Amino acid sequence: MVDLLDRWRAAARGAGAADTAELSRIGADLLARWREPHRHYHDTRHLTAVLDVVDAYAAAAGRPDLVRLAAWCHDAVYDPRAGGDANERDSAVLAGTLLARAGLPADAVAEVRRLVLLTAGHAVDPGDADGSLLCDADLAILAAPHEAYDRYAAAIRREYAHVPEPAFRAGRARVLAGLLALPALFRLPPLAQRWESLARANLTRELTTLHHPYPPP
């Protein structure tokens, strides 16, 4: 299995960065962020899963190495206490800083920042192949088998352990309803065909549980 830092360096080199000690330091900094102890879902397993989907469908992207770098940066800042899209905005700012330090061309840095911001709402314009691939990869867990999906939902709850149960249920329900309101959860045809109905079933099942937490007597 390829080491995550090797995958970071390969993507950065492919996007135009020189393979320097600084590049390795930046990758190590990112990995340290993904390994923060408060992360129960948004950790290196999620990063690896997103990268695996990007790699598997890289042919669908215009600049797959930029999508890979956006995958590295999209949850680099993750504070469950932050409101709205603050984590995505802060992750995009961090991406700009780190990728400029790595020596990426300015247009590549700007594109990675744009891609990171898309993960706030996962609303992608038609024809945006790179944005489609990143967002599809980010949402892949939604189409997991029931047991894996339930582990994901439980991990999200642990990340929000500071939120009282009624408030968590209301907030989580808003997130799920927003996803279900998207015209499509997955944009790439092979992923849409395989995952769309499974993901919608999982989301609907969790939403029902949030509204009716206790089974009838």
C-alpha cells in the first residue's frame, strides 16, 4: 500500500511542485491535521477513501492531481464547533498558503481553493468534471452498506459530542435534508448509476431515525 505522504508528493509533483524537503514538511503538517484526536470520521481513513475514489476515476477529471490536492486540503481544518462553512473556507485559505509554499503555479493554487470550497455544499455546475469528481468522492460514504453507513453516522455524532441531543438531531436533520434536496448526489455517470439510490436510501433512513428516535411500543 502506497504511503499517504508518497501520495501527497506524487500529486503535488504532478501539479507542478518541486519534490523538496519543504514539500514533505507540508505533507507531514497536513497529515498531523488529519490525525487530530477530535476526528472520528474526518480522519486519515476518510482522506484515504476520498483519494481512492479520485484515483479510480481520475480519467474523468481534467486535472486529477489538483483534485487529489483538493482532497488533501478539503477537511484540513476541521473544528466541529465552527459554524456554517467556516471549516471549508478556512481549509481553502490554508490550501492557498501551503500550496504557494510548495511552489505550485498560481492558477493551480486558485483551482484547488475553488475545489475545496465546493465541498461546503456539494453543488457543482454541469460540466465541472474536477468538481464533480471531488464531491462524488467526498460523498461516497453515503452509499456504503448499512453497517458501514451506521458507523459513519455514529462517528459524526462523536465529533459533535459537545452538542446536546435535541440540537444535534435538528442540525443533522438539516444537513441530511439539504443533501436529499440536491438534484443529484453523484454526478459522474458510473458513480451515479451505482450509488445514487443507495445513498438516498441511507440518508432517508437516518433522517427518519432522527425524527423518530424511539421505536413504537
